Amino acid sequence: MSPASLDEALVAAAQGGSAEAFSRLVERHQQALRAFLRRSCGDWAMADDLAQETFLAAWSRIGRLTTGASVRAWLCGIGYNKHLTAIRSAGRERARGAVYQAERDVTVDAAPEDKIALERAMADLPPEQRACVALCLAADFSHPEAAEALNMPLGTVKSHVSRGRARLCQALGVSDDAS
């Protein structure tokens, strides 16, 4: 039996639900797929992860593989798309990290003892007040957004933020200019 006809038989059996047939397809093509992904992305660990994701996707999509199509080419196509998705995801993660770091660099200029004092003052707030302060003052949520996130009435959130800010200022010995 030629390799192509063996692949066709295994594909037909896998499309019929045979995990054993799909397992044989994986055995037949995993080395070529991994080699392609290793060359493509230049990172062996990432390539192995992408190969695993490719085989998982292929198992769920085996019914879409047309008769006579090259299994190896089909798998490499899925793997390449997984690689492109990983690249885009890594780019978005780097961008989010850069924005976070830029914001963090601007807001974290306090002395270590001031940070510790703030953490202690926050810990002394009642839990609901602490949550409102953390969202509205530290995470830049609007009052309506915090009310939605915490499932609280808007007025309650506003009161918690106001009282929490006052308690923090008093505990830290600073004036509350926002009042």
C-alpha cells in the first residue's frame, strides 16, 4: 500500500471516529510537522507546543479533510496558522506589558515606607470599602463601572470611595484635596 493510500485509509477511519487511526496519522506525520514548526518559529519548545495544539485542532477538524488531500500539508497549514496566532498573541502581550510598565513607572514613585503605609491603611478598610477604593482610585474604574463590577448600587460605591479616601488620607496623615 502506498503512503498516500495508507493516509487515505487512515483518514477515512479517523473520520469514522477511530482514535486509533488518528493516532497512526499523528505517528506518521508528527516528525515532519515538528521539524517544519521548529524551522518556522526557531523555538523548539514553542514548536512542540504548537504541534500538540495542531494535532488537537486536527482531530476536531478531521471531518473537513477532503479525500485525496495531503495530510502532511493539511497539518502543516494548521500548524502555521497556530504559529501566526501565537505571534500575534505575543505582540499583543508585549504591547499590554509596555503600557502597564509605562503606567506603573509613572504611578509607583512612592517611597517603600509610603507603599507599606498605604497597604496597611488599605487593609484596615472594611472589605466593601477597600474593593471600591481599589477599583475607583487604583484601577481607574468609573463609579458606574465599579458599581457594575461589584454588583452594588452606584450611590453605595460613591459613598464607599469617599469614606475610604478620607480614611486613607487620615491614616497616612495627608490632606484630602479631592473633597
